[in-house]
Amino acid sequence: MCGIVGYIGTRQAAPVILDGLEKLEYRGYDSAGMAVYNGTSIEMVKAMGRLKVLFELTHGGETLPGTAGIGHTRWATHGQPSDLNSHPHMNTEGTISVVHNGIIENYIALKNKLLKKGYKFLSETDTEVIAHLLDYYYKGNPMEAIIKVMHRVEGSYAFGILFSEFPDRIFAVRKSSPLIVGQSKEGCFIASDVPAILKYTRQVCFIEDQEIVCLRRDGLKFYSVDEEEIEKEPVTIEWDTNAAEKGGYEHFMLKEIYEQPKTVFDTLNPRIRNNEVVIEELGMTDEEIRNLGKIFIVACGSAYHTGVTAKYVFEGMARIPVEVDIASEFRYRDPIIDENDWVIVISQSGETADTLAALREAHKRGSKVLGIVNVVGSSIAREADNVMYTWAGPEISVATTKAYSAQLIALYLLALKFAWVRGELSADELKAYIKDLRRLPDQIELLLGCKGRIQKFANRYIAAKDIFFIGRGIDYAISLEGSLKLKEISYVHSEAYAAGELKHGTISLIEEGTLVASVLTQESLYQKTISNIVEVKSRGAFVIAVTNEGNTEIEKAADYVVYIPQTNRYFTNSLAIIPLQLFGYYVAVGKGCDVDKPRNLAKSVTVE
Ligand code: F6R
């Protein structure tokens, strides 16, 4: 969702900015632009469409001279995708240029005031208001103007700002929208996410809410909104630069699906010692774990689906009641949180606006919050009381796969830890669970071997109109994710249903040839779900079943079966999701969809 890159240094800025924007393509966008100080004035190029258009317009940045500039990929919120609505936006004289990520909630009121003062607007965006407001407050001191704007603006923002009267500086500021800064011998950078600048530097600083950064060629200075200077130590980013490259795979999504054995291992391994689960970052005493009343798990999309699985695991294994909430619901539903309850928020990006708001809501109600987060230093990671990182590395494809798998592992580990401390597990049981966890990476590897078979099967369904996913218990949670994976990248309509719920309405949609993907990994529920399979088959459905090795009885009911290796009933999601991810992927590939960047979607949803 909108990407910002800025550079000031000794190199030509435009190619560096284009290169960085390319690394942010995964965030989703519909137009792109750059503004560079060319020695006498600010020159701007922007266009609707892919970065390729901007690349061609500027010959890869070469035709835009200058060593200080800002760039942007826009994901339209206010005003449709168009050349005019693309960022940067400028004041009328073209002396102030702004790129923006976020939403200015009071932009209409601000715009009306500026219109009355004679300002003319070219676009429908909320961002153009900022360019004119800066102009209105600018009396020769950029910091003063920026601070005044910060006091007037409501909503979320990350800004990169260029003043032609101060061509040796770029200014950046943020509130509830991601922005990082980096420094190398060749200059300073701003970016919405680390991969954009990883090629140039690993030394990164995180900007806190309502801090201002002034970047010069030779260094960075941070200020509070009261203009007091703030000292910051850079953090060294350890990510492998190759992690943000496709490495020979046709798509990032396929690469990330294949990275899952490693991701699972990396999330698991540091937290298992001598057959014990050790989560140093948990920040809960054994006493607090024993006294836990209830756990609220709050997240969005796929991360929410891991929470649905976790409900079954926590309740079954550790006997702790769990409520799972979609973050955009939780934040407004006036939840009842008691003293001994904890809130767990789950987020790959750590920047999802609704999840962040839910975290803040939980804090307001006096609850402690544990974040399960992938991106180090992200807003959720910084605001949660404690953070359990998933160590999946950068996930570029918009549709999550490896981060989802890592989140599941983090949740299993927490469930085991809680169950052990609360006396719900014997040492032998704990040992057996840990053994099963350790086998998951190899078992996932094995399942990835079914790629060819799934591809063939998927090719038969590229023209499908509706696909249904059904399951019970944890299998329902897997179905939710299988369905989302398919629909978000292939645009085939699909729905996930608790298998027993089908006959309360949805079964009327089943007709001759409708594909029903059924998940049966919970032994105690096999027979129940088989009955549901029989019901849909008798109405003409074609049924694929994902089930445990050995459950050959299913072959009598289903038309096509994918077996997953044996594990215990709580961890089956980590295996059953693999064929479903591959299925979604190959249907999308077969239809010629832009798999890594599905339409209308953004990787990091930083607006409500
Ligand atoms: C689906 C997907 C989304 C995210 C959701 C939350 O493939 O990726 O549903 O899971 O937007 O994002 P994070 O985890 O960054 O909070």
C-alpha cells in the first residue's frame, strides 16, 4: 500500500529511487512518480500504471538529473488512479514537493480553507492539501512549516518532502504509517520498507510517531515535534539481500511457498531447548501464565486464520478460553477484557492499521499485548509489550504463505508453553509434541513434491466460477485460508464453510461439477465430514479431499485425494495448507493472473 523512497547523496537520485520503488512493488500500487532537485528547480515525472511507464519516461531515471529526490508508488484511496492523482504533489510554484502514504482524515476541511485563501487544486487527492498547507505555513523555515502542518493534520501519514530552497535536505515525518531511514557512505535514504534500500545499506533507523527527520548527504538528524533533537542508534538489518529477489522462481509466491520448510525451522529451532519450549521474549511469568483468564487473538486476513487455528490448539491443549477477533471488528466492539486476560495480535507486516488500532484499544483497556510479528522494528513490534518474531524473512508476494506458516509455529509454541506451565501436559506428552514439531520442516518438504500433481489438477479448474472449501474444527480454519489463497490471486469466487453448516443455506449453490475442496485431518471428525461430502456429491459436486495418510476410506467418497503425512491433530494445518497454497497458485498461473501483485490488493494495509 503506497511506497515511499527518497535519496540524497553522491549518486544520481532517480535511478536509486526507481530501484527502491521496484523493491516496494509488492506493496501494491496503480501509479508511480518521482521529484528530483535538478540543480535549479524541482523536476517531477509521474504516471498512472506500472513502474515500467515511469522507467521508460525517464530512461531508467537517467533523464532526471540531480542527487536529491523523492519517489512514490500510489495505491489509490482518494481519487481514482490517474496521472494527476499520482504523487508527488507540489505547491503552485513548484517549490515544495510531497509524497505521502496514509490517509488525511480532515483533508476536506483543510482543502476548503485553502480554497478560500485562493489555492488551486489539480488533483482529487488528500495529499495535495499537504503540499499547499506546507506552502501556506512556509516562511523560509521548513521545520517550522512541517511542524505546523503536523499540528493541523488528522489521520495517518508518512511524508517525504523536498523544498527547492533547501536542495541539500530531504525531510521525512510519520504518524501511524511505516517509514524508515538508512545511511551509507553514499548518502541517506527514506523508505516504506527495508527491502527498498537493502542493496545500499543495512544501517537503518526507525522513525517513531510524530518524529521529524532531516536527511543530508552526510547524515541524519531526528527531531521531536517540539524541535528537540533526538539521538538514535542505527539497527543493523541481517536479512539476506537475496531474500528480496526471485532467485530463479517464476514468482515470489512460489519461492516463498518453497521457503516454508526453512521458515518453520527458523521460527521453531531457537525456541526448543532440551525438550523444553523456551520463549525468552514472552515477558510472562509462570504465575501470570497460570492465572491467565482468557486470551484474545486479534488479526486480519490470513493472520486471523492462524488465530482461528490457535483457538482450537490453545483450548484443546492448554485449556485456556480463547476469543478470536478480526481486528477491524475488535477495535469497535467494546470487548470485555479482564485483569488476567491477555491480547495476542498477529501481523506479518507489523503495520496493519486495524491490528495496530486493536493493539492500542487493548492497551487503553489496561491489557498487556503480545505481538507475533515478522517485520523487525515495525509499529506493532514497537508498541506491543512483548514481541515474538516469526523470523520468516522478507515476504514479497502479496498473498502470504511463509509468514502464515511461521505464525502457526509461533502459536503452537505458545500453546505448548502455556499447557506445560498450567500442568495440562506430562513430560512425555510435551516431548512427543516437540518431536512432531521438529518433523514438520521435512514433512512440508515432502508435500512440496506433490507440486506437479496439484498443477495438473489446478489446470482443470481455471475456468471455475465457484469453489467451496469445507472442514470442521481446525479443518475449518485451514479451509478459510485455502479459500482466501485461491480467491485473492486467481479471482475465482470461493467460500469456506464449516462443513456442518453447508446445509443451512450454501448447499443450494452446489450444482453439477462444482468443485468442493474438503479438508479432513481431524480423526474424530472424519465420519462427520464424510457425510457432508456425500451430501454435496449427491448434488453433483466434484470433491477433492486433503486428508491424513492412512485415511483410505475417503477414496470411496471423494473424487481426488491428497494425503498429508501423519502428525498430531493440533499441527495438521501446517501440512494441509501446502497443497491448498499450491492449488491457488496454479489456478492463478493457469489463468495468467499477476500472482505476486493481485489487483486491488496491497501487502501492507496501512489504512483502515
Ligand atoms: C492474504 C494476506 C492478508 C494478510 C492481512 C494481514 O494472503 O496476506 O490477508 O494476512 O492483510 O496482514 P499482516 O499480517 O501484515 O497484518
